[in-house]
Amino acid sequence: MSSITQYILNRGISEDIFILILAIPIIFVVITFARRIIGSITLGIYTPLFLILLLTVVGIKDGIILFIFVFISMFVVRYFLKKITSLTMTDMRVLDAIMFCVLAIIIILGFLYIPLLRDIPLNTVTLLFLLVMSSCSQDLIMMWEPRGFKRFVSPVMEILALVIVSYFLINWTWIQNIILKYPLVIIIVSVFVIALLSRWRKLKIKEYIRFREVIKHVELPEKK
Amino acid sequence: MWNYLKKSKTVLGLNERNLRYVKIPVTEIGHSIPDNKLKAKKLLRKADIPVPKTYKIIRDQKELKLCNWNKLPNSFVIKPNLGTFGRGILIVFGKKKTKNNGEQNELGKNWVQADKKIITIENLENHILKILNGVHSYKITTSDIAFFEERIKIHPNLKPYCKRGIPDVRIMVYNKIPVMAEMRLPTLESQGRANLHQGGIGIGIDMGTGITTSRGVWHKKLIDCLPERKRLPLAGIKIPLWEEMLELAVKTQMILKIDYLGVDIAIDREKGLVVVEANTRPGLEIQIANLAPLKTRLEKAEGIKVKTIKQAVRLAQDMFGGEIEEELEEISGKKVVGITEPIEIIDKKEKRHPFIAKIDTGSLKTQIQKETVKQLKLKKKNKEEKPVALFSFIMDGLFVETEASIIDDPQTKYEVIIGRKDLKKFLIDPAKVYLKSKKMVRKKV
């Protein structure tokens, strides 16, 4: 354990919180990698960050169940509300408020009657998680809903994969030991890697697939 | 695999586009333009560039409440000022006719959409409210402005290709040179909008001729025929007013002062060419539609100093045209040449001498000027008491051995005239103008 870590822990900050705080730069690296190199949809930087941090508190199994439950509920609620209110609703914010109320009822009913959800403790952290999830799914629906449920599933899965990978990364004992041993190195290396990734100019992995027909048709100049 | 990765280096991706090409304009006027349709329109109108007429602008809910719907024309388009991907664009095709006493058709209060769906005033209010709330703007949280715009009327030549809506041509201009273009066809799914994200079809265009190349892209997949009319092929559509269109795209870039720009131009039945939109971050699907990488073209256009608009268009046609020709050559196995063509005469010492030759199908034999034979010291022979020169030349990459009649006509512009006998491996396209090779153009520029 480094002297900085020792000093901070002695000041009364718990080890878990210290690891969680220093895991943030690592999560940023993962998100930047997903955006720049893979070409995933991440809905900005902060939404996945909140989701990952809350997932570590809620737990992976409960987190994933809630994740899928909220996304499906949100899609269904919005689909029906849009049909009903398209002619009468004049303000989108009112529509959003109604949507959240209906979603809240569905979540309460879900916690009461769905066996999978019944085991999850309903506390402040879970509620916060649900709130972030609702906001995240709202953004996703805005972007992808007009293209149908099938196309909507793919970005949701991408975000879920990103959240799960980051969760396992920051809960890896080896990473946690490094955070405790070299906290400053973690910050400096993360900033350096993020700066490097932000200058990445090559095609994203998804673009190699997207432009495969173009690449096939490219004729390279012959060497003389 | 290694070759695939090597080839992929020529394709432009989002990372490189944003880092290298999308730059914030330096000028104060330019800075406010990106993504602001109304400001761009205002600037273009000032510079006498044809843009669709703006009927009405609605900035807030108060203005919406005071809107006099009866004053609106029968057909129009509603757009969000900060919209992207064609989101929030509503095309209204006309007023719904109502039957009075079962005899006369009168214009009613309601309008009709592309899919013949009826739109009421309430629907329009609702749609505009969504725009004002920023639902369709590129940043969901920002409030926006809605505006009513003139609906462009389709050009008769393009009518068979779209049931509803207006096709437009997106021309990518970089460093004042048009580098790539695609025609965007609206479909019923896209509700009259030509945007690819909304279900429109993108078809690659040969920069030289303005004719659509073999395939189109629809929902990120390549298609050969129109999805709604399966017998209608997408290849071979001649875009009317092609050169004027390229000129307009260059002019638009010069006025907006944005280095990397996608200019959307439509052809109005009455007005002619109209700049519909200018995009600072145009989509990259244009590469799939053209089956050609954009990066190599952008690199070719970089650093070239363009003095006039005509020169920019000529450069674009020369550097990036010829796809149709290549296809034809592939099918027929013959090279396509124009009425004049650059050739290289090979002398006895295997030295190559460049000339511009005239292609003349009226004469059987190739002819060469006496002075040229002397200068190049070509082998001569007397055949049937007439002097002939024996030499070989390279035209469009093909090696031809000939026996040319020697002529002495100082008034003739060309040193060599190629006759039918030596044109067996070629097809002649009279429309193909001799364009200087890339190296020569660069030197001249």
C-alpha cells in the first residue's frame, strides 16, 4: 500500500470508497475505448459511469435484472403512451412526466409480483439506479425507437456489455491492488491513455464491418 | 487479412473525419453556421444562391398560438432549425379535398402527408411543439426553432424514381473541389424525406458524367433496383444540370467558408437548382453508395489551389470521374477513348514522346505529320509508291503497332490522326473530353 493510500485511509475514508473513486479514471478509459476503437453507443460518458458505479453497489445479478426490466418497461410504456397521447398531448415534458409515473407504477408492481425482482432489496441505491436507468433508456428510445424494437435492442446490449466489462474490471482483485499500491500512477496512466485514444484516427472496429463492401472494392496501387 | 487492413486505410471513418476534416470555421459568421439551417440559408440567399423560400418561423409557444394556419400555402415543409439525420422534417403535400354534396371537390382544412395520412392543425401544432422542445435537435436538451419552408416540385426526369418526395444530390466538397456525390431518393418509408437515416436510398454518382453508378445503399445494404418498383434499376440515371450542380456546390462552400462540406442540392421543376441544406458533418454512407473510399479523394484534393469555380469543377471531373467508363471497359474488354486522346509514340531507341492525337473514324489508316517523322527519326518505308512510317504508340495504356501514312499539312492542328485500322481495341465516346492527366493538372495548378 502506498503512503498516499495509507494517509487517505488513516483520515477515515474506507478502502472500498477509495477504490471506487480511483476506479473512475479506469472506467473512463474503458468508455473512451468503447467509443473510439469499437464504435459503441455509450450515451455520453456520465450515463455509463453512473450505471457502472451503481452496479457495483447493487450487485451484478440484481443490476442486470433491473437493467433489462427497466428497458423493456420503458419501451412498452412509451410505445402505448405515444399512441394514446399523440393527438392530445401538447408538451413533451408533460408526456415525460406521465411516462415516469406509469413506469414507477410498473416498477412497484414488478417488485410486488415478479419473483425475480421480489428478492432485490428496494433501498435508496436501488431507486437511484432505477432513476439513472430510466433516464438512460429515455435517451436511447429518443434515438432508436423510430427504427423499431429490433434495432433498439442492439444499442441496449452494447451498453449492457460495456457496463458488465467495466464492472468485472474494477472488481478484479489485481486491479484493486494496483489502485491501492499506485494510486497516482493509475491517474496519470489513465489520463495518458485517454489522451492517446482521443487522437485515434483509424477506423473503428464496427466501421470495418460497416464499410466492408467499400474496402473490398478498393484497388491498391501496384508496386513498381 | 493484411491486405484488407491495408485497403481499409483508404476509407474515411468517423474518428478521422471529426479530427482531421470537421473544423470549427474561423470567421465569426462561419462559427454560427454549423447545424443552424436558418443562418446558412440567410447567408446563401444574400449571395444569390437559390434556396427554398421560408414562409414562416416559429420561435416559441406564443408565436405558435398566434399562427394563422389559413395563410399557409397548400404544400410546405416543416423543419427544425437544429435538426440532424432528417429528424423532425414533416413534408405536407397538399390540402385534403372534401366532397360537397357529392359533386364538387373543395379544399378542406386538413393537409395530406407523403403516406396519404391526414394532418390536422392539431397534429401540426403538436409536431411544432416537439421541435420547440428540442426533441429533434442534435442536442436533445436544447430548445429549437421551427420553420415552414417551400416544398420543391420534382423534376420530370426523376419522377419515375420516387412516388412521393423530392430526390436530392449530396455533393461532398473539400478545399473547393467536389470530391464525391450521391443521389438520395426518398421512399414511402422515409415519408418523402431523402435522408438515408430515415429510410432514403443513396446511389453513387460518376463525378465525370453525372450518371448514377451500379448500386444503391438502403438501410446499410446494397441494392440494384428500387425497393418499391423492383424492375427499375438504379444504375444509369442521368442527373440533369450536372455541371451546374457541381458549380453551385463549390459556390456554396466558398460562401459558407467551411472546408469540408456536404451540399444537398435539389432540382425544382420551375426554379431549377436549389440548395436545400449544407452539412458540416455529412454522413459517411456516401462511400458505400459509391463503393469508393473518400479518404484517398480528400487527400488528392488537399493542397490544390483553386482559382475559379469552373476550374474546380473541371478538376473534380478529371480526378474523380470515369467510373462509368471503367465499368464499360470491364464489360466490353475495350478501352473508351474520346475524340482527342493523349498518346505516347515510341521511337527506335525505345524513348516515349507524348502527343495529342485526333481519333478519326473517317479515315482507314493512321496519319502522321512529315515534320514529326523527321524529328523522332521514325522508320520509313515506301508502300505502293506512298511513304509510310512504321512505329508503335501507347494509347490509354494499350500498345498499338502501326503503319501510318506520312502527310504534309502544316494547317492541321494534330501531329497524329488515328484511323479505324488502329482502333480495333477501343470504343469511342464523343462526349469524352480529353482531360489532362493528374500529374499535368497538378503542375498547371
